Amino acid sequence: MADKPKLAICWFGGCGGCDEAVVDLNEDILKVTNAFDLVLWPVALDFKYHHIEAMEDKEITLSIINGSVRNSEHEEIANLLRKKSKIVLAFGACACFGGTPGMANMRSKEDIFQWVYEDAPTIVNPKHNVPQPVSNTTGYELTLPEFYGQVHPLNQIIDVDYYLPGCPPPPNLIYNAVSAAIAGNLPPKGSTLAPERALCDVCDRNKTKPDRLAISQIKRIHEIEADPEKCFLAQGVVCTGPATRSGCGETCIKTNIPCRGCFGPVEGIADMGAKYLSAFASIVEADTEENRKNLIESLDDPAGYFYRFTTASSLLKKRRDASKKS
Amino acid sequence: MANKITINPVTRLEGHGKIDIFLNDNGDVADAYFQVTELRGFERFCIGRPAEEMPRIVPNICGVCPTPHNMASTKALDYIYGVAPTPTAKLVRKLQYNANFIEDHYIHFFFLAGPDFVVGPDANPAERNILGVINKVGLDIGKKVIEVRKKTREIIKLVASKPAHPEGGLPGGVPRGITEEERKTIRRTADLSVEFAQFAMKLFKDTVLKNKNYLDLVLSDAYNLKTYYMALVDDTKKVNFYEGKLRVIDPSGNETAFFHPNDYADYIGEWVEPWTYIRLTHLRKIGWKGLIEGEGTSLYRVGPLARYNVCEGMATPLAQKEYEQMVETLGKPSHHTLAYHWMRLIEALQAAEDLQNIADDPLLTGKNIRNMNFQFTGKGVGCVEACRGVLIHDYETDDNGMIKKVNLIVATQHNAAPISMSVKKAAQAFIKGGEVKEGMLNMAEMAFRAYDPCLGCATHTLPGKMPLVIDIRDHEGNIIKTISR
């Protein structure tokens, strides 16, 4: 037992879906538990934090971390696991890019509190209570953690060795990543453990894509009966396939819904939305410049389409990152 | 606060949820609080998104029960666009929904709660987990658990892309239908699920009901809480996970409300306390009465035990038989918190039987999967029974169908105040004279674990399952002991 490499799996500001994805290895999970000593996995096992603290630095071979960093608890444990681990793998869209909750970076903490504790239609709050870090109203002192004003991908907090994107990552890539860690043949530090090409390049519908793709009218997904074999862009529907990294197994496309980019940008691209916008602008077709402008403006909520999973890692709002507790 | 952080860094690793227990001068439990420590704000950052994208965003509220969020959202879209799903589309949705009930109920029973009963409440914590369960029941059974979970999740994958983040869901329909070939596979999975549900039922009966110590525990006052109950029921007041009307019964079992989910805001209020991020739901017409049980309370519970108490039977024959046996043993209403587990297994059986019915329905493979006869209203309330209880998504849009208001009420929120009280009662029963026995930790945990609480959902925020830290404090508020998991 003692000779086995150690594996830690931990969650921060995620939804638990990444932990479910590990369970989705099904029978293969038994291979993982055979190859590794699991030293931490809060969702399934009872190991404690002090066990990790008591370890030597770098004693853990691999730490798989999912979820974004939203508060000081997450930050503390991220630092601890970094210190105790040889390899840190950012697992899933939230750890890699902030994920959908990163869209909260478009709003202030105050705005969220105002709705949640005052304005929502079911609120009954005559005393105008608001959750407090320290409160004494019950006659006892009760405490709550305080939150950062922004969602952070893991690499804004600690040094990350590898990335495995997806919401959640698919079982085959999880298994490949863990196997490579066991065999010691991981690629260079900083690599994303998924194919480099764009989703479009591997998409079955690519063969139906016309040589020259041109959109003259933008359609929302509920407005059309989507052809299950035809390229979504050719049907006028926003699909982020051209800018999104492949490796997901195209499960959304196979369900007849367009890509929303949970695998993040293709290799070498820092800002997914900017990349997509330039790709999108090149296929928008209109006879005059004004019509072209109108057509692009007819796209509702570009931020929500193009930065669905990557708002927190985008170049947008970088200045706000300067103050975590803003 | 600062003291606590320094003394107790463990809390900060594992403290997505937290319990503070206060002792009086005699060392008995004076009070206990179950706190939820996170907030993420889906209700705000969804504003400005196209409504039809919501079923693809809200599953990130919780990756453990993403299908109920996906479905509540899709049903809200039906109202916003004023369309009913086609019969085939509705069957496809229910396929996904029942498959979810099966896999989610089993992940709770076998991975999270089962270890307490199958391995034992005071067993070695290192063995009190799924691997311990497999050791006890045998590897073949362990593989069967994996197989049922895998195949039911394959159904979700087939119709909604990713089980941990279902996509799709359109107003009046579904993006993709079912082929004849797929129908056959689904039918085999349904049969397997019924067979497995009966096995799980027997395992529960053999392990818990036939063990006098466990049965005494189930029936003890430590795990009893008298509240109202709320659940969705169909026209004949049978359990319905997908649709129906909300029914409320009082602690004596009398119906006190029966209403369309659209009217939820008239019946449900959310109280704000400074000591927790979760909003505490209560019956609005009674008003907030605080954390009390019995006739004077305005608190209600949701989830399997509530469905047992509120409904007048199950919708499928095998599940109905099991339900009758439960009624015979516990009577109605039952306030025994640990009885949540029993009903959970009966529900997994109903879901499996329902899966068989859906697979046999010739309409399932129909081509008419979209109703696009939109009568736009701009408003929609989607209500389903999530595995953990009543889930409500309420949206309003502008004329262009862009979201301008979101209100979410989720299962663990309804249960948050009762969970706090359940933990207090268990703590009071097991902590006496300042002596904190090691096994007490798990006894208190069993009180909240029965609810299968999902704090990710609860605050539209963090992970589905919760590690726990318990601080025991003396009458001056000093921490005298910390127990953590």
C-alpha cells in the first residue's frame, strides 16, 4: 500500500458534476483505486484535511482539483494542495476558466445580495437581515466565511501543471490523464490534456458545411426545427464549434443542440470570445455595411454565447481582478 | 471569527456547511445551528441571457441533481412560450427524468447514506464508505450498482448530452427523438432497474428493518420532527415527479393547501437570518414562527418523506405494494426522519416501473417532438419534484424572450430549517453532561444525511454533497471540541 502513488481529488466552487464525472469512469474507477492510494475525496471518502497537512511536501503525486476559487477557504486549500503535490491538474471548466458561474463576474456582489435577500418575490424580511460574517442574534456568536467579489480560475491563485477542460470532462480523457500520470508520461507542463483541434474539425456535420459559410439571418435555437445533420452555423444558429477545443465526444451536437464552448478555446488562444467574434464576423453576410452591422447587432447576448464558460479567464474585466474582495 | 479561523483551519477546507453546537452549564446541548456558508448568485447572472439558453445554464447549479434543474427550466420555457410539449416530447422528457431518479437515489443510498446502515453507524470511519459497502455486500453487487448507474445515465446522455450537465430542453419539445433501436436498449435498462430496485429494497429491509437496534434508532425521538409537508401530486393524489399540483398537509396529516405551482409565491415565504446564507422557507400564510416544531410551526419538509406523507399512493403497482407495507409499519403521517431512506428506495422502484411503461409506449419513437405554435407570454414557473423535493424555477422575460427576473426555490432550502432542528434533536439525544462520544458525530450526521441535503442547490452555489465540521462550544461560546469529516 505504502508504495502506491497518492491521489487527491478536491472540489472548490464547483457543482459536484466533476466528482460525478469521476464516478462515471464506472468499472475503470476500480483500476484507479488499485493504482493509487486515495488520500482525499470529500464526496466519497472520510479523509480529513489534517491528514494532508501532516504530509511531506510533494508527497501527493497528483491532485485533481475541480471548481473555481470564490472564497478564502478555496484559496487556502489550493495553496495547501499545491505545496503537498507534485502535479496539480485543473479539472473541468470551472477550475480551468471559471465556468458558467464566472458569468457572475459581470455583476457585483451587492447586486446579488440585494435580490437574494430583499427583492425576490418570496422574501419575507421585515428586519432587513443580511447574512453577516459574525452574528449574535441567536444569543450565540455564529460565523460565516466572507466571499471574494469575483470568481477565479485556479491558475489565478496557484501554479497549475495541467488542464483538463469540459463541463464535465468526459471519461475517456479522465482515464487517459490519470493513466499518463501513473505511467509518468505526461506532456510538457502547462499542457491541456485534450486534442488541440477545434470542434468543427472533428464534427460529423462538417461535411455538410458549405465551402463558403455565410449567415444572412441569425436564428435562436427554439425558432427553428434544427436539421439533425446540417452544420448549425449553416442553419443560422450560433455554435461555438469553430473556436472551441475538441475532445468532448460532440455529445451536444449528437443531441441536436449547438456547442456552447465548455472545452474552452482551441490551443494557443487566450480569449475565447474574441477569437469567436472574429470567426463569426467573417461569416456574417450582408450587402451593405449597415446591414452587416444590424445583423451582428441582432445577435442577443453575445457575452453569454461566446464567454459562457470563460468569462472569468477572459481579458474582460481584468482590472477588477486587482481587488479580489471588491 | 479570527480566532476560529486560526484555531480551526479544518473548517475552512471542509466547511461548505457547518454546525455549531452550544452546551449549557451542565454540559447538555442548549442549542445547535446548521449553517450554509456559500452563495453564488445564479438568479442574478442569468439576467440578460436568452430564455431558451436557461436549461443549458442552470444545470451548473448542481452537478449531482442537474436533471431536475434542466427540467424545471424547460417547463418554465413551456409557459413563457405558451406551448405544451407534444406527447412524444413529454415521454422523452420523462425518460430522462425517471432515469435521473434512479441513478441519483442510488448514489445517495449506496455511496452516501448506505454506509451508515450497511457498514454500521459506529463502524471504522475508514471503512464507512462505498468501498466498505462493496466489501460487505460483495464485489458482484458492487458491480451491479455501477452497472445500473451507468445504464440509467446512458439514457440521460442519449437525450440530453451529458448526465452531469444535461443540455437541450426546448419550449414545447425536445431537440432529439428516440429510435426503435434505442427504445429496445431503454427497455432492457428499465427491466434491469426494476430488478435492481427490488434487490435494494430487500437489502434495506434485511439490514435495517430486521435489525432491532437500527429500527429502534429509526423510530426514536432523536430522529423525529413534527412539521408540515409539501409535495407534487397528480389528479388522483399519487406521487408524480414531473408535474401536478402542490399539496400541503399539517403535522396531523390534514390537507391545508392544494394549489397550482404558478401560485407558489402566495404560499411560500423565504425568511432571512444573519447567520446563514440560505433563505429559510416557511408557509407564508402562517408566517415565520422560528425554528419550532409541532402544531405552532410554519415549517414544512419536502423530499421522499414528504411525498410519502402528502400523497395517497404510488403511481405504479410494485411501488404501491411497498408503500402499503411502509404505511402498515409507520402509519401516516410519519415524522421519522430516517424513514426518508425507505421512501427513497420505493421511489426508485416507481421510477424504474415508469421507465418500463415509457419504453413500451408506441408514442415514444414518434417523430413529432416539437410544438412550435408559440403563444408568447414572457412568464413561466417550472415546478418538478427533484429527488430531494419540490423545485421551483420562476422566470420573466422582456418581449424579446431575454431573461429579466429569476426566482429559484430548491429542495434543500425548504428543508434547511428542519435540518437544523433535526441535528439539534440528535445532538441533544446523544450528548449529555459534556461528554462527546466519537460515535455522536455520525449520529448527528445521520440526522442531516437522511435529507440528502444538497447545499449546491440550496444556495444556487456549491457542490452537491457536504463534508462537515462540528464545533462543540461551552456556555461561554468557547470551542471545546471540534469533530470533522
